[in-house]
Amino acid sequence: MQKITPFLWFDQQAEEAMNFYVSIFKNSKILGVTRYGEEGPGKNGSVMSGTFQLEGQEFYALNGGPVFTFSQAISFFVSCETQPEIDAFWEKLSAGGEKQQCGWLKDKYGISWQIVPVLLGRLLNDPDPVKSGRVMKAMLQMKKLDIALLKRAYEHP
């Protein structure tokens, strides 16, 4: 088990969410599911918690009830090499959720994700502040990030 594991508190959708995420990321699997017994407090046989792995990162999911909800203060940053990869994650993760600015989205469970091209960090950290400024300006006008438009902003005044 890894030293630090993100812990996700769902109302009653932990199993559904684990299956959803595992269906989106290639190198992913459900590691285990714990169900309530007759002792409760949940319904006998219903999912209490589960562990799953996305691209080597382990997560813990709990059906803890409606006491807590997710906020954008925490998000998962997905690094993408290509535009088709960005497009696929963007469409799948935002289905039933909300597409937001600058590569951010909320999925149907309320979890925030950032779908970001690896190239963006290099462009924004360019030593030429004029070039990096054009990239920032272009990014701020986008919802889903577009690698070709970011490159164009970087290369052309």
C-alpha cells in the first residue's frame, strides 16, 4: 500500500464512482470492496467502502452519507500528452457534470479534475514573459484546453 492515499467520501455512490473511474483510465482496477454486514450501520450487503487504482495511484472510497461534499479546493490533475487524450478525458469525466474554465471540470459526483497538456507547463514557464503571457491569455479564454491554440499563442504575437 502506498504511504498517502486520497480518501473520497461519497453519499452512497462509492461503488458506482469506482466503476466509472476505472472505465475511463486505462491502467486501472478495483482492488477491493467491503460490504456492510448485519451489524450495519448500512444496509446488509451494501457497499461500505472500496479501494481502487487509477494509473498506479490508489484511492479509497467510502459511502459515508450526505454529511460532507466535494469542493474545488481539492482536484485531481491529469497530465495529457496529446489532444485526443485531453478530448477523451474531458468528455468522459465531464459527462453528467460541469465543464469549467482553464481545463477544470466537475464530474457527476462533484469531484474536480484538471485535464492539462504536459506542454502547458513548459509554455507558461518560458523565460520570455511576452510568450508565456500570450499563452496565459489564451488559456484563460478556454474551457477544454487546446494544444494547437496554446502553441499558436506561444509562437505568434
